[in-house]
Amino acid sequence: MNENIRLKFITLLKDVNFLIENHTFSILRKREEKDPESIAFVYPKKPKQADVIKSPSGILFKEQISKEERNFLCRLCIDRLSGIRTFKRNGRKKILVLHYTGETKKGRKLFVKKSKYQVFRTKEAETIFEKLIQKTFGFSYLEFFYQEYLGCNFLPDSSNNSDWLRRAENCKSQVKETLEEDEIVGVIMLGSSAVLSMGIEKAKKIEGHIEEYSYNGKKIPQIVIRSPEAILQIQEKKKKIQIESDDYKTLQNEEEQLFQKLYEQLTQFKTYTGL
């Protein structure tokens, strides 16, 4: 091949790679092909030791995936689409935050995390939660453990309340494994996780109250609170209204009251757990 042509080809490939990584243009696909964003690719870390484990079906095999990505191995829910990326994030404080970034509303596209460091759906939500945890506990929200509950993506369009409750019940095994292995001393359950696992009525009833989470003969404190997305929704509404209007002031008060409510609920949890 002519050297000039070869160099031009190399340069072109580098440019294309840069454009794709920075999402500068869309990748066209044929109608029958899946949306790339709906496909969860797993790049497992090299395990420290290949342990022989037993699957739910009773088949013995060697574990080839890290425990932080073990949801990709789970087959308890036959109707799942895929495991959620960054299913579990370890921290230093023995508190587990259960949350769900999977899609639950009908007609919406599957949400996929863009980074292994991502916890919530948006940077804005993470900023709100960071502010809340800093004010309450005096350290970063990343000090806590985080786990997706439920641990997999499902198709909302063909799901009803019973389906979500069944999936949440199956996924308790993943939660219990984390509680046991990481010696968790308290659980904070956010928005969607609470609604999907116990129904909206019960979630509202116990919101802000210290409950007991029982597992393997043990009991630890748990609290259900609104997710940071609840505050984010109010902020998004404010952007569409003039600052001088009465509606804006009403939303501003609503936002401040919700933040204060969450702060007081977490302060109660902090006192109870002795953090």
C-alpha cells in the first residue's frame, strides 16, 4: 500500500474513534438491529481466585466475574433484559444505599450508565445527594456503599406491580449477600427501590421512619427516604417559570422544605446508627 494512503487511513481511523467516543455523531443502524445503548457489555475484572460456585439451577462453574458485577450472573428473573452496569459500589462507611437507575415508566428508553463511577442517573442528582450527605454526616456521599435494587433492567411496557414485587423479592438475595459480606450496619432505601419492593402505599407509610431490616437472623436499622431526583424535578420546574412569579416562590419553598425534611430524616438515622 502507498505510504501516503496508509497514513491518511490511520489518521481517518483516529478521527472516527475520537468522534465516536465523544458522541459527536449518531451511529446509524438497520431497523432490525438493537440500539447500542440497550446492550450492556461487561468487562470483568480479573478475579483474585477462581472460586467454584453453584448457580440457582444447580450447575457448578468457576466464577469469572467480580462480586461488584455478580448481577450479570443472576438468573432468578427469567424476564430480565440485562444486568445494570456498576451494580455495586463499595465505600468505607458501613451504610448501604439501595437505589434503582433502571427504567420503570412505560414508553421510555432503557437507561444505561456512561461511566463505571456513575451512581445516579445524572450529575445533578449526585450533586444534590452530595450536598445532603455532607450537611448531615460531614463527609462525601461516596463514603457509603451503593447497590442497585433491583439489580437488572426490565421492560416497563410489559410489567405490572406484581412483576416488580416478584423481581424485588428475588433480588433480596443480592442485598443480603452484600449486607453479610460487607458487614453493613444500616440501610438507606431511596425512592424507586422502596416503591418497587413494597408498593407505593407502604413506601409512603414508612417514609422517614426507622425500621428493621431482617436477614439471616440479624436485624439492622433501615430508613426509606425520597430520592435526590425528587428535588431535581422541582428544580427542573423552576427553570420554566419566571423568577419573579408566585409559582417560582412556591416551588422554591417546596424545594427547601423537601431538602430540610430529608436532612432531618437522615439526622435521625445518623443518631440511631451512631455514625
